[in-house]
Amino acid sequence: MTPTTRCAFLLAIGTLSLAACAAQPHGQAPVPPPIVEPPPGAAGAAAVGHAAIAPTGPAGITDDQVRAYVLSHRVPATVQTTNLAILATRFITAQEVRQMLHSARLGLPEDEPMCVVVMSGKFVFAGPPGQTPTFPYGVEVFDARTGNLMQSGGMPRLPEGR
């Protein structure tokens, strides 16, 4: 690419970037993209999560086990957590988890028992170079039968129906 062509190319990219920024109304937060889920009947393995809590009986994990685990393990992908407090633990179905957290399907049957833990504190995550996204709330979702950790992350506000 010649220097003239390279300069024209960079100028065109800059113009397109400015146009994209101008398309967002000033002062409004960007609209998140819609959740994309696989079509019904799509092939694939069911989600299994990561081993976390060993179930103590045929019913699965208990509230006491969940609380002990959360207080003794940091939320995955965090670089720092301070002032952690458990606000709520709820044993609900996978469908209810999806509705509560506005998330995609977990890859489990909708009636699969789950345990959602909502925490407050300061949750600092690794981000792009020079950035550390920080959230006042954290969440972890466990498979209530196996004790596997299925989802975790930070949230800017409390989920509905916590």
C-alpha cells in the first residue's frame, strides 16, 4: 500500500468511526445487543460448568454449603474483591435464573434446579489493557444437583426478584 493510499484508507476509517459515534444520541447509554440463542433442536453438548461444591446427598447442595463456598472462594475472573457480603441465596429453576439475570439459556432443561447467590461488595475484573471494570454487585449460579458453578460475574445493579 502506498503512503497516499494508506493515508486515504485511515482517513476513511476515521470518518466512519466519527459517523458511528454521532449516530448514538448524546448522553444516552448504548443499547446492549440482543441475546442470541441457538435455535430449538440445535445440536450440542449440555452445559456442565466447573466443579465447585460436592453435593452431600441425593438432593444436591445445601444453602450452608453454598454460603461457605462463596465466602471462601473468589468470584472467577475477579482480580480483587472487597467488602463481600451475601445478600441472598435462592434455589430456583434454570428458567427463573434466565429471567432474573436477563441471560441466555444455560444449556440445561428449563426446570433444572439452580442456586443463585447475589453478593454486594466491590468486584474488580480484568478488562482490556488499562481498564478494570468494577461492579457493586456480584452473582454466582450453581447447578443445585451437581454443585457445579455455571455462571458468575459482576452487575451494576441488583437483579430483579433477588
